[in-house]
Amino acid sequence: DYGAIPVAEDQAPFVDTRSDFSKLEAFYASGDGNEVWLRKMEEIKARYAEMRCIRGDGNCFYRAIMFAIFEIALANPSFAAEFRTLLSDFFDAMTKEGGLGYQADAVDMFYQDSIKPLEDAIAGTLTPEKLLEAFCEYATSNAIVVYARLVCSSHLQKEEDSFAPFLAVDGLTVKDFVHREVEPLDTEVEHLQILALTQALNLKLRIVYLDRSEGPLNSHEFPDDQVQGRQTVTMLYRPGHYDLLYPK
């Protein structure tokens, strides 16, 4: 996760508070050849109000997307209820007889930690402070990451016919792929996992790319269909790392 802003690992929270872009600008201000980065930073500041840094540990994408979803749920109890049902449906698909073959006892702890903030949002007892505290607590935060990985894995397996042709290694099955590249903690995402998880969560994800490519600031939306009405999450991608962005 080499794109994260350098911070001692034991000092970087899993999810930080919202902030301006001053640390990111300072990171790119030092050294030579950073003119492209700094020019694109100006474009980012023109469009986005704040960012939220996520720890660079290989789990940043999964942690960021789940935190952003729970932020939406915090202000929208009806969405919280819908998303809780979605996570419950995946738990059933994973563990039911004749399903994907996961043991309920092995998955339940990750599932329970993932639905707890949603239930609190539905009840009106979730606060921004409690949500951030949950995501900064080691066991809870990583349990939510693991469940997001299992949801991604389950969707890839359920839609095997759609995803199998995109596996880069000949002879690699979807089940082999998810056991090696999706489910293990600290394993970074690629395009296939991003597409699968956004489909599974019925979410629109906009990724803004801060890189050395020439031209204007680029972004891409997942999935790239025209379906309306989905909640939208925006991430900032720098090579190897994802943080959250908040539009003006």
C-alpha cells in the first residue's frame, strides 16, 4: 500500500477524521518532477471539500467503502435498513445448505460486527463519533473488512460465468481466485474485485485518479451502467492506495 501518506504504522488510525488536503499537498511538494501531481491537486481542491485518510495496510479499499456506506446509513435510517437486509441476504447465501459452503459459525462474528452499526443507525443511536470509534478498534474494524471481502467473494462465485473470462491466469477458477486474491486479509484489490463489490453492494463508486498521467484529472465510475438511484461513494486513488473524498 505504497500510496498512503507516510505515517508510522502504529500511529496511523484505520480511519482518520475528515481533513483538508494540506498533508497530501505537502507530501507531493517535496522532490522533483511533481508538477503533474500538484496541478491535479488543484483540480481536486476545486471539486472536493475534504478527504478522509485510510490506513495503508492492504485493506484500504474495503475499509473505505464500508465506512462510507455506514456514513450514508448514519443520516438515512431507511437506507440502513435496506443495507442490513442486503448483508443478511449474503450471510444466508454463504451459509445455507446447498449454498456457497461457508460455515455459519465461522462467518457469524464478522456478520454481527458488520450489521451492528446499521442496527444502531436504524434505532437512531449511531453517532459519527461512535462510527469512527468502531472503525478504529482493531477487532471490529477488521471484522467488517473480512465480511466485505466475503461479500465480494460470494458475488464473484454466484456470478462465476460473468467473471471467469476475466481471470488473468489460464486454468484459474473463480473459487481459486477468491481464496487467493479476495478473502485473505491485507490482500489488495484489482479491477475485478472493485467491480464485483460495487455490484454486490448495489453502489455507485466514483474513483478519482491522482497519478502522473498527462492531461486533466481523470475519474471512473463502477459499475459503468446508467442505473439511477444508487448511493454514491467517492474515493481518491493514488498508486497502491485508496482514501475517501467528500464533494463540495
